Amino acid sequence: MSEQLALLPGYLTAHLQLTLLALLSSAAVSLPLGVALTRIRWLEQPALNVAGVIQTIPSLALLAVMVPLLASLGLQSIGFLPAFIGLTLYGVLPMLRNTVTGIAGVDPALKEAARAVGMTPAQQLRRVELPLAMPVIVAGIRTATVWTVGIATLSTPVGATSLGNYIFSGLQTRNYAAVLVGCVAAAALAMLLDGLVRALEIGVRTRRRRRVGVVVAAMAALYLYTGLTLVSALLPRGGRPVTIGAKGFTEQYILAHLLGQWVERETGRLTTQMQSLGSMVAFDALAAGDIDVYVDYSGTLWANQMGRETVGMDRATVLAEVGAFLAARYGIQVAATLGFENAYAIAMRARDAELMRLTRISDLAPLARGLSMGGDYEFFSRPEWTAIRDTYGLAFKEQRTMDPALMYQAVAEGAVDLISAFTTDGRISAYDLRVLEDDRAAIPPYDALILVSARLAREWPDVLAALTRLEGSVDVDAMRRMNLAVDEHGAAPSTVAADYLRRVLSQRIGPSVPERDARSGTAP
């Protein structure tokens, strides 16, 4: 728990930055537009319809759409910007609708009285309509506030740091202390901001200037802190760190920490992590230079980026063609092949496999209609699944998409009969699962590759050289043990990576560059 609490100031600050700035932007758009719509009645319904359509888009999808859109415009495609834009759009509808509803709900007799005493339209709005509509408008702001705090936790997969980092990584690594800290912190922040908005509305309505002053001072302090910390993060501090990306599962967290610790040891450069990225988001970010290095898999690149057939492909061909494709199309280099494969596999409880006499995927075909299968978020939409389904003629009774961290527990408890397992996952043996043989070679090879951006190769040749030295440094058994240490024994990915670096890599590869230079008397 102490390790999670140590991360809280950074995550909470980033979450506060996203939330407060998105709310300010939403209000700057919604409140003036809402007033205008009460004056231009024909525009009211189209504007509300547009805001409503935006609101119906699933929040995670809206945030993900920002990534390729911003990349196409030549802007930073991951991190703060796509999350900020998505959250701003999500905050528009409640504020806009409540502004229109509140002003439209003012008694017409009061408006007529205001005109009768000679008020101008601006005076009528300022002195009559807005004060009377204020409770309804504030209700919309409060709704938007709570929504924005909650939805900001979903910004992690697009590379924006938030309290969602606790939740996404905690769920994947089964670290429920991290999930609890993230949820409690997000709830507390939502309650705090909602309480401040409510207190401000009560103070204004009851004309308690002291109360209004205290609330305004508190909100000003929050915005001042947000602005200063954001500016501080954007200011250069003697060179940017090496940004290491990671997808949203245990193995990726471990490898990202391993790469970061290795780079820092070998080159002395600072590194930073950008974790829980979506698969396509991570690749697009590397191609755009928004991250510098991450680990991907040859089969994923072969099927998704290259769009090639997966059936019957041999390992050497896939490796060679993937490397050539990435270099020619994106300038991305394969710094090293780590030495293990983490392939998709079809797994089921060993006792059930014995009873049904299943050893190969082809044995499933006659039984599939009576079985259910679970897959991770991406599996059933990936080319690999299409290849498996068509090659073996599989049609299951039920296909269920679930969190990758829960698949193994689900199959072990009988919630599903089969899952799309990962071959390096230690939970295969921990839960006594059997991996069915891919006897028709429908699944491509999945060598773990260290990919570096064109920008890193150009600007930091020393980092590229250090990463190249990791060729063949992690075998499949070692990766399974590391995954199991996190998933089943509760170890932190950073701790597992540090232990492997100290015990294994230092012996296999030798001392760090600074240590070798010191021994030889060479100046760094």
C-alpha cells in the first residue's frame, strides 16, 4: 500500500489538471452557447442534438478516436491533448442543456415585468433570467463535474496520466490495493469539486459574500496549482527523458520497467513510463515519435499493421519481413529480439481436456457448439481469431469478451470453457490449464521485439546500442516466472524487473557501460 500511496501525488495532480481544464473549457463553450440558443430558437435543437450525439459515443471510444485524428493533423496524438479534448466534449451536454432549460423556464410574467420597467435585453438576462436559472445551470455544472472526474480515469489507454493508472494496472496485475486507492481518490475528488460548486451556488443565491469569497479562493487555488504544475511539466529540464510505452497487461509492464532500468543503467539517461496503452495506440505513438521504445510482437505486427495472412507462416520469414516493413514504412527499427514468443493460444481446464480427449484445436470442431469461449478485449476482432475460426471451422455456443486479468480465473471457475490464453502467462500452470496444439499453424509466431522510433535512433544512438545488447536476453521460462510473480504472488512489476536485471542480465551481459569504463580507466 505504501508504494501505491507514493504514486498518489503525481497521479492525482495529473487527474486534477485534466479535470479542471476540461471543465473550464466545457463551461467556456456551453454557457455562452446556451444563452445564445435561448435567443436564436431555430438553432437550439440542432445544437443540442449534436451535443447529445457526442454524449452517446462510449467515452473510451471517443478518447481513442482522438489519437488518429490528432496524428492526421500533425499534433501530439497521445497523452494530455487527446484526453483533454475528449473530456471537454463530454462536459458540454449537461451544461448546455441545463443552461437552455434554466433560462427557458423563467416565468414569462417576470420577463415581461423586466421589459415594462425599461430593462434592456442584456439587463434582463443579467438581473432576472440568469439569477433565476442559476440553480438549474449549477446542477448541469455539477453533473458535468462528476462525469468528467469519472471519465478522466479512462484516459490512461491514450497515454494521459490519471488516477486511471491505478485502476488499469491494478486490474491487470491483480493488485487490488492499487484499484482501491484509484477508486477512493477519484470518488473523493469528485465529491470535493461537486461540493465546491454547490457551496458557490448557495452562497450566490443567499448573497453570503464571505461564503462566496472562501469558495472562490479555494477554486482559484486549485486552478493556480493546476496551472503551475502543468507549466512546470512542460518546461524543459535539461533534455527530455526516454519515453517507454507499454500495453495493458502484466508482461508489458514488466518489460517496460526492465527496458527503463536497463537504459538508465547503461546510458545514465532518465526514462519515463507510458503504460496501459491500447495496441494500435502504442504503435501509432511510436510511429509519430510520441513514445521512443516499446515491446511488440511479430505476429501482431504481421497481422494488424501488415495485414498479412497468418496461416502457415514460419518464424524466420515473419521476423525478416516485419523488420523490413517497419523500417521502410515508418523508420522504426527492431533493436533486438528478446528471445521468447508470447503467442495467442487456446486453453482450457486440463481435467476437461482429459475428459473430452482434446489435445489439438482441430479436436474442438465437433464439440464447439456446446462450448463457450472467453477472449480479451481485442481477440475476437483480430485477424488471428478469424484465421483460427476459419481454419478449424469453429462456431462456439458463446463468445465472451472480458478483461485479460479475469480470463484465467473465469476458465478455472467454469464461467467459460476455453480462453484465448497467452503462452508466457504463468497462470496456465498455476490454474492447471492445457494449451491445445495449433496443429494447422493458424496462429503466427509472436517473437517479442524491442521497437525503437526513428527519432530515438537518430537522436540517441547510445540508447539504441544499449537496447541492442538485450538480444536473446529473456527466455520463455524466465518470462513465465516473472509474469507469475506479479499475477499470483503480488510482486510489483518494477521489483520483478529489477530482480531479473540484477540476478540474470548482469551475469549474462556483464557490467554496465559506466562500470566497464571505470574499470578500464576510460572517461565517460
